[in-house]
Amino acid sequence: MRELRARTRALAIDGPALGALLLLSAIWGYNFVVMKEVLDYADPFYFTAARTFIGALSLFIFALLTGKRLPIPHWKPMILLGILQTAAFGALIQWALVSGEAGRTVVVVYSMPFWLVALAALFLGERIGAWAFAAVLGAAGGLVLIVQPWTDGTLARDGALLAVLAGLIWAVAAAIARKMPRSTGASLLALTAWQMLFGAFLLGALVLFLPTQPLTPAPYFWGALAYSSILATGVAWFLWLFILERMSAGAAGLSTLLVPVVGIVASWLQLGERPDMMTGLGMAIVLSALALLSFVNLRRRSK
């Protein structure tokens, strides 16, 4: 009976936390549509650098308003995360959207949990259960159908490969960050804010040396910049910390399933994206595998 009550508490989701999770998923999912459309007005690397810098500032402002301390983490892992999770990850997503569809890109990028499971097993000594292993295999098959390596080298396929690389780099950064809080004593918010600020400066330096298209300062550009940097970063992090305080980590991880669903629906309604049959099947398989992995994580954490 005591074990049953413990499982029930672990799986319990209160109303405000669930509402925050749905709102967060909507913000992050729709952001892929915003990042796709803003390419008509700005160079992908310029936009990534600008939204990352403003996003980092929004996190410091958020910490100031809420009284949270942001001690500087150990500089070596912070720089590594800034290179991987901010600079490389953000640039690859925006680059993938140049030729790739928003719905397909969000599904491929959010395959990150499968990469993380494999990396954790290889380098962190974590065990993979049978169902988690089945989910990883299913996701791998879905990604193959999305990328379609048997076709000729088209721009669309190149965008899918960039999205795959972004998901892999995100997983590597997550595996590194998983060990950092215990070794440095820095909070998740502090790690994110400082590595994002470093990554923003790195992206800014990159823009200076890359040929970029002229900026079109249209109203949509400024709206997209505000959405991606303030709403999808500052507000989203407030929601994420609120969710983590009210939910188990396994339940909070459901956002990795909800975000790509929102991205697919939004890209279909606003951008009119219609994936071919093979790509659509691959996306469905990846989403199904994500659902299975989320269920496995919920059960494991409830125990």
C-alpha cells in the first residue's frame, strides 16, 4: 500500500503545472514556425546570434526580478556547453530551417531523448530497459524514413541531416549538463544563463566572419525576435522552473512529446506544409517512440 501511494504521488499532476506544461509546449512548438518565417527577413546566423543574446539577457533579468542568484559556473564546462548547446545547437536548427520544413525539423530535433538514452548507456553507465531500447530502435527507423539517405543529395535532405546533428549535439550537451550541477554547485538556471551568454558572443563573432544577407527590419522581424528571445526563452524558463517545482521530472519530460506535435500542427495550418508519405510515416514513428519513452520514464520514476 505504501508503494502504491508513492507511485500515485509521483504520477500526480496538478492543474497549474499541467497548464504551464501545455503553454510551454505551445510556445516552444510554435517557435519553429517563427524561426522558419523570419528567414525571409534575416540571415539565419544573424538571427540566431541576436535572439540568443537577448534571450540570455532576459534570463539575467528574470533572475534579478525573482531574487535568484546566478553564480558563474566552472568556466571549462560552461564554455563547452556554450559551444554545444547554444552556438552549435541554435545555429544548426536555424540552418536546417533554410531548406527544411518546420514540422519535420522539430520532430527530428526532438529525437534528442533517444540520443541521450544511448549516450547515457555508453558513457554514464546507465542501463537501457527493453521498452526503452525498443523506443530507441523505433526512433532510429523513423529518422531513416525522414532523412531518406537512398535519395539524391537534395537541399531538403540536407536540412534533415542538419536537424539530426542538432538533436545529437543537444543530447551530448544534456549528458554533460547532467553531471555538472553536482560537481559545480550551480543551478540549472545559472548554467543556462551563463553558457547562453557565452554562446551568444561566440555566434556574434561568427557572424562577423560569415557573409550574411542584408537585414530587412520589417515588423515581422522584430516580432519574431521578441518571440524567440523573450517569450521562448525568458518566459519559457519561468514556466519550466515552475513545472519542475510542481511535477516529477518524468512528467515534465512530456514536453518532448508535446512540442513536436504543436510544431507539426502549426506548420500545417500556417505554412501549409504537407510531408510526403515516407516522411509522414517516419514522423509518426518517431512521435510514437517518444510517447513510449515518456511512458517508460514515468513508470521508472514512479518506482
